Amino acid sequence: MSSLAGPAVVLVPVKAFSEAKMRLSGVLTPPERAALARKLAERVLSAARPLPVAVVCDDNEVARWAEGLGAHVLSEPGVGLNAAVAAALSQLTSEGYDRVVVAHGDLPLATNLAWLADEEGIVLVPDRHLDGTNVISLPAGCGFRFSYGPGSFSRHQAEAERTGLAWRAVHDDSLAWDVDLPADMAAVAPLGRL
């Protein structure tokens, strides 16, 4: 199915690798956590192909890494995840993108994000616990207010409703897995993804 909208982009927020995956500190050393965060983010950027990719970050190492992979880097230092994604969305809208797929950088089973560019309205992809929001596909400039953190899926559903746009939740096993806790690694590692 071909999109009637203009160009789409995948936006990936990426935290400094040295500060990522702190909840795994009981099972991974700092260098192992940094390597894991980098590997997971590379998988997400690869899953975005053939769409262009933008990475929003506040870290020079991440910026150099993203540029090395051909991503457009948007620097938003010290504003937090919600404000960084909102600012990046605004920038991408001003650059002429009609649709933005926001995908978190820790989705080990992600293989294809491009289909989300062909969707209409707002699409929310929750984590497997139906608590967090791993991916959001939305029209650029639609006024959506991001509210990541525990319980974000419920808040994002209410926000999608508030916009007045058509929206739907999509439960996709390949996008529902994220890696936050040691149990997440144990569940995904046998699949050969870590």
C-alpha cells in the first residue's frame, strides 16, 4: 500500500550510551550497558529503512554515532524525553515531513518500521505490558503532546482522543518488546536478538 501523504521520517530518541539501561546495572557492567544500548539503537535504525531517520539526543558521542549511520541528528540538550521529542517533531515538521514515526531505541525485535508511514491518523504501539508506548506514528504538526514514562500508553490514548484525529492502537509483537529490566533480557536473549 502506498502512502498518499508526503514524506515520512522515523524519529529515534537516544539517550547517552553511558547513561542508558541503568535498571540493568545489577546484571551488566557500565561498558556492557553502553554496548547493549548501542546495539539496540542500531537495530531500530536498521528497521527504519528505507525511510530517512532522525535521532534526537543530548550527547556528542550519540550524535557522532548517529551521523556515522547516516541519520539526521537533532540536538536537544537537557530538556528530557517528552520535550526533546516534541522539539524534534516541530523541527521535522518545519523541514517538510508530513508524517513522523517515533520509535524508541531499545526494541530488539524490530525489523520493519516503514509500514507505519502508510497509516492514517495516529497509531500507538504499546509495550507488551500495555503500560509504555514503544512507537507512535502521527501526522506532523497535529499538536500531539507526548507523555512518556510509566503508564504512558493510557495517557497517549487519551491524548490521541483529544486531538480529534482518527487513531488506533496496534499490538505488534515485534515492536512490543523493549529492554528495561533483567527479565526483558532473559526473555529476548534466547531469540538470538541480543
